[in-house]
Amino acid sequence: MTKNEDSAPLPSPAAIAAADDMTFAAIEDAADLAASFARSAGEAAFRRERVTLGVHLRQLRLVVIAAIGAFNELSAKAGEKAEAA
């Protein structure tokens, strides 16, 4: 680990890359779940099952929110890397 001007330790490039890899994997998993929930919502809508449709739409919303949050973390880290360069 190196230190910045505030004497706080900075993670190594390998640690940053590993964290990014885990975040991308989490986004991939969330996208897979979102596809499944969207398909289930479509099927429930086709069958006119209002309660089931509501369940799948709520699941879809939550997984999309989680994926966006993970993406924003990547974006924030990318901004930090750009500022450090």
C-alpha cells in the first residue's frame, strides 16, 4: 500500500482491480436476475395475474436499483482514478 498526502493508506492496483472484478460480476448477476424477473413479469401480465405481476415488478425494480448502485460505485472509483492521474 502507498500513502496519499493525508497519510491514509491507498489500496494497491491489484486490490482495486479485484474489487472492480467483483463489482462487475455483481452487476452481471443482477442483470441475469433482472432478465428473469422481467420475463416472469411479462408472463404474469399475459396471464393477467395482477398479484404475481406486482411481485415480479418489485423484484425487478430492486435488482435494477442494486445494479445501478454498483455501477455508480464503479463510476465513482473511475473518477477517483482520473483525479489521481
